[in-house]
Amino acid sequence: MFETLVIRDLRVYLESMGGANRIAYYRDEKGLEVDVILELVDGRWAAVEIKLSDLKVTEKNVDKLHAFKEKVCGNPLSQVREPEFMTFIVGRGDIAYRRDDGILVLPIATLGA
């Protein structure tokens, strides 16, 4: 349920930007998956993992985001640019912060206006 609400909110944010931006889900044949890929019409993109709690921002889950980025951007022939950001959107958490590896951790309450 929480994931559905987050995706709904992300759609609203993208629609407010105009253009044919899109939201996608990624899963490969080896089970690597990312909950949300945000794609803007100008080629910028971001990877989003949705977790109920900031306690789920574990090294195992962080490694999945890094593995996805490497898979998508690691082949120089693919010409895919680096993501604008990678983030965990969490239901429980007190503050938004950037980890040392650059991944953002954003409690859902911090995204409101």
C-alpha cells in the first residue's frame, strides 16, 4: 500500500513538470530490481527504492542500487548518462540525508509542500 502511495505522488510530481516523463519498474532475469525509475524527456533519470522504514536502508539494499547503476551505465557503448540521483523513499524516518556514497534517504513526510 505504501509503495502505491509513493508512486502516485511521484506521478503527480512528474506531471507537474510537463512533457512525456515516465515512471518505470526494473527487474532483470537475475532478480535485480528497482522499485521506480523516473525518466525525464531530456534524458535525465533517477532510481528510487521504496521502504517502509529507514531501518531497511541496509548495505544489501544499497548494493542493489549500485549494481543497477553499474549495469545500466557500465557499458560505454550504451551511452546512458549517470543518474541524477539514487534514493530511498522511506515511510518512517526523522530526517532526509545523503549517505557518504551519494544515495539520498528521504522520509515521505519531507516531500510534502
